[in-house]
Amino acid sequence: MKIITIALLLAAFVLIAVVVAARSRRAAGDADWPLYAKKPLSVPEQILYHRLVKALPDRIVLTQVQLSRVLGVKKGFNFGKWNNRINRLSLDFVVCLKDSTVVAVIELDDSSHQRAARAEADRRKEQALKSAGVVLIRWSVNALPDESTIRAALSQTELTQLPSERNVKQSGGE
């Protein structure tokens, strides 16, 4: 009888401990996380964004866009393999027509682009965009373009065609 009582008390103690631990974990998950809201654009990016919007009122200007949201993998190719090459890369600015067709990508380069890892990421972005027929424009944070320079860069003949039309010219047709 004594053994049964001790076993029941021990089982009750373990059950209470499990319930208390579960409530503690749940409460910790509901507690405030150590996060804060921050500005998604640096000061030079903010300046260029406003200049782009003002210079290109008939275009959509998107910022900080994942490259995988702009490029797709052609049918017949291994999606995982090719998507993994661009998966964690982001674009500073994407300029689109009103129907969201990508016209050009703009990268704003600062001194961080001289680091080896960043240079490799830039090389992959350039290769991916070139393969898809998307024009890439690079500007330095030390020489931000004014509105007329922006309009001139985006009014070049090759930019008046859709990426699919540029791709046909580059590859000779598919």
C-alpha cells in the first residue's frame, strides 16, 4: 500500500511538473520578441527611390525585391538547382511597366560591394539577369543620378523592348 501511495504521489508530481513546464514554454512564446522596426532603405536608397519615382511617373518602382520574385526557371530545367543559385539574392530597385513587366533593375553600389562575398553575389545577379534578358543599371552611392540622368538611362532603345523580346534578339530565337 505504501508503494502504491508513493508511486501515485510521484506520478502526480511528474504530471504537475510537465504541465508547469508546458505553460512556461507557451508563455515564453507569447512574450515580446527582441525585435524592433527599422527603415528598410538606407539614406542613399531613400534619395534614389524618390528620384526614381519622380523621374518615372509612368512606371512602378519596387525596392528590396528578392531576385527569385523577378526571375523564373524555364520549363525543362531543374527548378531547385537553378532557383538555389538566386534564392537569397535581393535587388535594390526593380522598375516595371504598369502591368508589372520588369523593365530594368537598378543596383546602388557602396564600398561593401568590394568585399569578396558581395562581389560574388553581384556576379551571380548579373549573370542571372543577363540570362533572362533583364537590363541591369549600376550607380554608385557617391554619384547618385539626378532625374534627367535616370530618364536618359531608362529611355535607351534596348529598354523600350520587353525582356522576352530582348532575349529573342540575344539568343536568336527559341
